[in-house]
Amino acid sequence: MPPMDENAPERDVDALFSTPAEGPSPASHAARSSREERRQEQQQRKLEALERRQLHKAEKAARGPGAWRTWVLPVLKLAVIAAIAIALVKLAFFPDTTEAVAEDPMAGAMFEEPMVAVERGSIENAVEIDGTIVPVEAVPIRSTQTGTVSRVYYDDGLEVAEGDVLFTVRVESEPEPAEDGTIGEPSAAIWNMRAPAAGTLTGFDLLAGQMIELGGEAGAVQPPQHLVRAAVGAADQYRLTSQPTAATVTIDSGPAPFSCTDVTITQPVGEEIASGSGATLTCAVPDDVRVFVGLSAKVELAAGSAADVLVVPTTAVLGSADVGIAYRPTTGADGAPGEPEEVRVELGISDGSMVEVRSGLAEGDQVLQFVPGAVDPCSDPMSADPALCGGEVFP
């Protein structure tokens, strides 16, 4: 045993031999008991609620479905089904024979024809038609001699000027027999065939050595110019009281409107008449205006104007050119409207919605706005012309 240190501090003997306290304190024991009691109370309440639900289900099962579900609801279903069946049988086998009387809310109403007065005004007659940009017709190349092609100077697709030599033709001729009956050597001459116009060669496929007849075609020259071509209907021709010499052409998404000169209107002939073709307008596009074949164009023709003249709507006149018939209202002996009176009038120029009246009516005369039997062009807002009907039909 090691010797004890005399300088070591004295230890607490009681602390060395003291024992710790046994078990929890009384306060902690009381808290634990309280939690267990609350848990037991919650379990007891759940058990009681479950017993009550089971008891309620047992009582409900003992009472049965009840009078409503047992008697009332099935009886109502049968009654509805029976009513539907009776209605179907009546519609199928016992139809209603009474005639339905249409109720006319306007029965007995009096309708008056709309009138319009002859008044003074001005008319600008401009005819607008649809056209297309087309190339001018190609000029055919024809041989003026019968012979053999000796030389070809150009290939197809090349540009040529008017008068350029395109090919030559060798023409051989037999000499006249001499007095002694001898025949000399045949002679030959070379003839130049020139371009009939300036442009591009098309279909020019001649070969040296081939024969060509007098008047035979050897392709064509397509000039670089363009035309505006448009179909002119009968109504538009009647509005053209004089032959126009120029037209204003507008191309959508193209250059600014330009003047198209050399206006011509040709009538159909021969097979064109049989096919139903109408008149055709053509005019020349200026060389400084760049256009392309196939473009759509609007062609406006100025066909005269008149100021301070008598005018009426075109709907009030039967006819649109030269001579027409207007209808003047009349009144019977009893004051009721009578049959309208026909009035022959001489017509002048028209702008499509108004027409000039040169004779037959006086200023202030009342005429029917629409000729009898004609359909009111303003009755349908979807097809009505705003220039003719105004803005009343367009809400």
C-alpha cells in the first residue's frame, strides 16, 4: 500500500460513503399519472361514440325503407311513364286536324312604293374593268423566196434589231434554151431574209441546207413591249358613249398609275362569236414602265362627264342607255294608289348609280325608286352597293 501524502487535502468522508437517492421524485410521479388518465378518458369516449353509431344503424335497419320509398316514389314513376306513353300514342294515331292560322301582324297594312325626285346634279362617267398584262404578239419570220437555206446567222433566243439579216436563201434558176437547143448552166442567186421587228428570236431552228418554201415560217420575233388586255362587257360598252384614246392603269403592288395609250376595242369575229367571247380592250404599256406578264391590272376609262343635268338613280329606269322607261305614281278616284304610269325618257351618260335624263321628265317629278317587279338592290345588306344604297343599310 503506498504511503499517504501528508500534504494532500483532507477528503470529505461523508461524501465518499453517501448513497444516491432511490427512485423518482413525488412531483414527476404525479405528472405521469395525469397523462395516463387523460389517455384512458379519450379511449373511453371513442368506444362510446362507436357504440352509438352501431346502435343507430341497427335501429334504422329495424325500421325498414319507409312509406316514401316503398309506395310514393314508385307510384310517381309509373304515372310519369303512363303520361308519356299516352302522349306518344296521341301524336302517332290521333294527329291534330285543326288548321293552324298564321297570325299576320301586318294584316291590313298599306305599303307605299318608295319614291325619288328628279333632281339636278353632275355625273363623272368612269368605267373601271379588270385587265391583265400580256406581251405583244410575236411577229412571224417568213421567207420571201423558195430555195435552200445557205447560211444561218443567229441562234434561237438571241436579241435582234429590225432589219438584221437572219439567214440567206440560195435560189437556183434554169436558163432559157438557146436557139440551137442547147441549155446553159443554171444560175444561182443569194437572198437575205431580215428580221421583221426588234426583239427575241423564238422558234428559230433553221439549218443550213434545208429547203424552205415561199411564205414558209421560220420562227418569230418577240418584241419586248407589253399590252394591257381586258374584257369589256355589254353594260360597260353602253356606258362608253365615245371611243376612249387613253386609259389609266393601276397595278396592285406595282408602279404608280400610268397612262396606257393606243386604246382599241375589238369585237369578236368568226369562231370567237360562237365560243361566246366578248369585246376585248387593249392598250400599249409605255416602254419606261416595268411590268411582268400575268400581272393583274385595273383599267379606268374616262367616258365623259356632265354638269348641272337632270339625274335619277339607275334603279328608277328600265334600261341603261339611249332610251329608258320610268314609272310615275298615280292615284285612283278613291284616293288609293293606282297603277304606275310609264314614261319614256331619253338617257345620257351614267356613272353606274345615277343616270342622266335628257328628256321625258322635269325637275322635281316623282318617280318610283325601283321599277315594278325589280328586286330591291338595297334589301340585303350583305350584297347592297354602298354607292347606290348609301350608308343606311350598313349599321
